[in-house]
Amino acid sequence: MAKTSKRDSSPSVAESLSRRRLLTASSAAVATGLAGCMGGKKKKKQGSLKEDTINTWIERLPTRMTWNPWATNYPWTTSWLVCARVVRFFADGSVKTTMLDDWSYDADKQVTTIKFQKDWYWWNGKKVKAADKYYFEELARLMDPEGSDLKKLEMPDDFTLKRYHKEPQNPQLLKYSLGGYLGANVRGYRETYKPWVEKFQDVSKQSERESLKEKLGKEVKIPTKDLIDKGLGTGAFKLTKADNQKMVFEKFDKHPFADEIDIPKLQLNVAKEETLANQIKNDKLDLGFGLRSEWIDEGVGPEYIKNVNTYRDTYMTKINFGLIGKAAKHLRKRQVRQAVACAIDTNKLMSNIGGKNYTLPTQSGLPPAVGKKWVGEDQLNEYIDYPTKSDTDRVAKLMRDAGYEKKGGTWTDSSGKKVTFELAVETRFAPHGKTLKDQLKQSGFNVNFMTLSANNFSSKYSDTPTFDMTIDEHGALTAHPYYYFRSDHQFGNELGEPGAVKRWLQQGKGRSQFDGRELKPEIPKKVGAEDLSGATERVNLFELTQKWKSAQTKQENRRSLGSIRGTGTSTCRKSTSTRAPAAVGEIRRTSRSRTPIRMIGSPIGPATPISSVATSKRRRTDRTMLVRSRRGFYQKELATEVVGGSSLNVRENEIRDPASQ
């Protein structure tokens, strides 16, 4: 699968800053800057920028990035700076069709028509056309025509694209899918993928398609050097240099928002952990997201580095179960997953990793606001009550009921072997992982803990998720719950590519051949039941999400949600809380403390047959910008667009440099 994992950090920082006219300096207009403003009325410039380069950071090595989404090491977050958006999403559920002149949907013919504007350009000087989306989406469709939701694609002219859908489209979801395959961005230059579309058109067997797909991933790497040399980007900042230390971008004059950008250059320095802290201390970085205290202590580093502003964040951190690894025989047992959920002291985990984080009161798989709107507090209150502090007695009962025995302080199976989990996390989640490892060991589980760089984690697990547990964070494009439960997304209730899942169901497979999750989990009919001793039913999760995509009324949307929730995909709650998807364009942080923790991977409890335990959520994250300012900056007009779907609403307020007071 093309994995939409967003594991970088600062490119989205730059991207989001650019969209909001974040700061206006008294002597320098650092207004919307970094990746092109969001349009709207132009403001008078209040000065010229004295320093022509803004420095922030990135974790991934630019030389190891691969700019083909079907290959490994595609830099999802960095792509938000490189690849312009067709549409943008906002926290209130609204959508702005940034790159489109118009769009329409013919419900009778089940056809979506989108018309592109004519003033968008690639860095190589060529105009962005419908063909750029056509060949990218047609390639994805031809990889599995039977599994695709599209009958066909057409280009009536250079700037018009028609999508012919197999099923009616849910009007509540349609506007969010205007960007097409893999989200809202223009991710591929037409000449790159056109030859591969022709190759796929020449084959008719699915085995041949799979072979071609593998070749595409191996042969079309598109290294960062090609991105520069061939001008394969459309963002407001053009990449001009990249090595193992940095990525250097310069304002792209042909971008529609270029006239509103006051920052000539943007530099992403490769840094993480101690290296990042040292760069902040030594005045090497100008801005970024996260509380100052997450990287450097009070009184350390330049005094003028300030937390410019804090705002509400909807990210959740999750603990994700893998069901095809070495411990699959244990974790495929619902009681074992429930025991793991009960072993975690979420409150302590949140306090240990720092920042302002909050434990999720209910394992619903949804942010509280979305859960209240779509599920209702009465229903939420009926879900299984999983502890937020470690409950060793409950762990012991669940494990013994599952057939395990504790010897020498460690749980063992019927053959006397220790129950051992492989807990693998990216470096940025090392503090989370270490705390989790210690808590699991205290409850009698043996844990092999490892940390990997973002690149190595992607290479090792993206195609075959063989970890037993991992940690990640996620948000969602919109406030619609579908995005937290969809079956074809890594941060949803992922089962595999739609066509593959259909074939597995037709073949009578009980589990996903991709990640081992049950395709038709058995769940209790009674909401809140902790086991399967009462009346039960089996639910086809894939079929439910497919029906949801075609729901035509608000009532049908709610019924779909109720059905999927009932399957329970989360580890801690009895109703389904699936792996929630990362927001398109989300702003990721290198910080290790900012988000909640939710478990995913496979249902913990009967009513959670498929995947996920959320242990905590940050309701107010105090996500902020570190901004260097010896001159004093002003916060003005902070409530405009934010890539990734959140908007910032802060009162106007002057930030004064201590040195000037």
C-alpha cells in the first residue's frame, strides 16, 4: 500500500505558518510567508525582512527521501511543503478549493467534475494541468480496477478531470475527497507516471499488476536530487539545495501567492533530540512548533525565544497493536489486548512525557467533541470503563482467563514460554516507549524495546507491520468520524487495499493478509459487554465502511457510525475505536510530549474487535511557535487558514522582546 504516514515534523511547521499570516514584525513583515499565504485580501507590507533566510528543522535525511508514494521512505509531511494542495481543510469542517475554478457532482450519473485554475505552475515552469492528477489517479485505479471505487477517469480538456464513481457518493464526504487519491495534494508530475499507466493498461491479471506495482516502487525512486534538477514540485518555496544537513528552499515566483510572501528563503536543518536542543540553545533556529520547555530548560538559550502563542490541538497518541508479529498468537486474543490496556497507567505516562496532555476519559476512537456530536454522551457513558491507572488485579484475571500463568513475576503460556512483546517506536517516541515498556514489565509482560529513526522505521515496517506494538500520533482531516474508521488508511481501521480485502472476503479468509486483523470480528450485541458470553454477532467491517461512503442522509451516516462503533476497534473501550487517520497536512512535532495515547491495532475488548486502545488525548496542547525576535513581534490576524485542518483563533496581542523592555 502507498502509506500515508506523516512522520516528519518541521515542513508542516513552515507550511502552516505560511497559511495564517502568523506574525507581523514591527520592522519586518514575517506575515503569511513560509509556504504562500492562503489568498484573501492582500495586506500592506510593514517593512522588509532583514534576514533573508528563516531556519526551522526536519528529522528525516533529505538524501534518503524517495518522492514516489509507492516506494519506501516517501516523506509525507515534507510533501506538504513541496506539493501544492488542490483543497484545504479547516477545523469547522469547511473546505477551500484552492486550486480549483469549480467542481460539481452529478448524482444521477455518479460523476464528479473538477476544473483546475490555469495559474499554477511546476518548478520546471510547466503549468499544473488535469493530466497531473489524471495519470496519478489512473495509475492507482489500474493497480486494482476491481477494487477501485472508480469506473473510469476522463480529461475532457487540459484543465478538467471527470471521476466516474461505481457507487453513489456520500454528500457529507464528497467535498473532502476532491483532491483524489492520497489526499489533497498534487503528488506526481504527469510525465513521471504516464508511461506506467500505459504499462498497467497492457496487463489484465491481478498478479501481473502486483508485479508491476513492485517494479514501480523499485525503479521509480525519484531522489531529492531529481526533485531539484527536474523541478518536480509545485509549492510556494522551490527546493534549490539538499544534503544530509539541510534542505534549502527559495520563494517560487510563479506561485499564485508569491506576491504575498515576504520571506525569500526557508531552510530546514536536519536535527532531532539533543542536536535539536543544541541548535535552539545556540540560536540556529528561528521558529518551530512546540513548547520552549520541551527542548530547553528555563533560563537556557536565547531569552528572546518565546512561546508566541498556544492553541487547542486535537491530536491523539496511540498504541498500535500488530497482529502478524512474533507475539501475534498472544495479541490475537481479545483478553490479552484488554490486559495490556489495563496494565497502562495513562496518567503517569502523560505526566512522564511532559507537555500538557490529557487522558481520554472514554475509549471511543474519536476526539471528545466529535464523539459527543456523533455518538452522544449517553452512548459514550455505556462503553467499557477502562482504567487510566494500572489495574494489576484486572490484568491478572484477564490473563488467567485467557489461559496464562505467572511464573517468577512474568506471564507464561501453556508451554511455559514467556509472553514477550516487540515494542518498536520511532526515536521521537522514545520517552513514550520507555515509560510504556516499564509499565508493561511491572504487570508481568516481557518486552523487547527498540527505537528506530523515521527512515529505518518506515523501511522495516511500512510494507509488513511485524511489530507487536508501536506508538504514533494522529488527527483527522475533518470532524467527520468516517476518517477515524476507514479500512484503507493506516490511521484508520486499516485492513489493506480495498481490492485485496474484497478478494480475501471472497476467499473466506478470516483475517487481513496485510496486518492480521479480523475481517468479520465477533462482537457482543450488548453495548458495554466485556466478553462474548452473551448474544453476539459478526460484523463485516469492510462492507460497513463501503456503505458509509455511499450514505445519502444524515440518518444513514449515523447508522453507519453506530454499526462500525459496535465492532469496537479500540483497545480500551468497548465500542470500536479504530486507528484514527492523520490529518492531511497535519503539523507534526518532534516533541515527545505533546499528544495523548490511544491503543490501536486490534480490539481490546469484545466490543472492540479490531484495533486500538487510546489511552490519552491532549485537549489543550499548548502547541506553539518558537520565534526568534530581537525586535519584538506582533500577533495579528492569527485566525486564518492552517494546512491540515485546524484554525487558530487568538486575540491580537503584542509579544515584546525582554531586551527591549
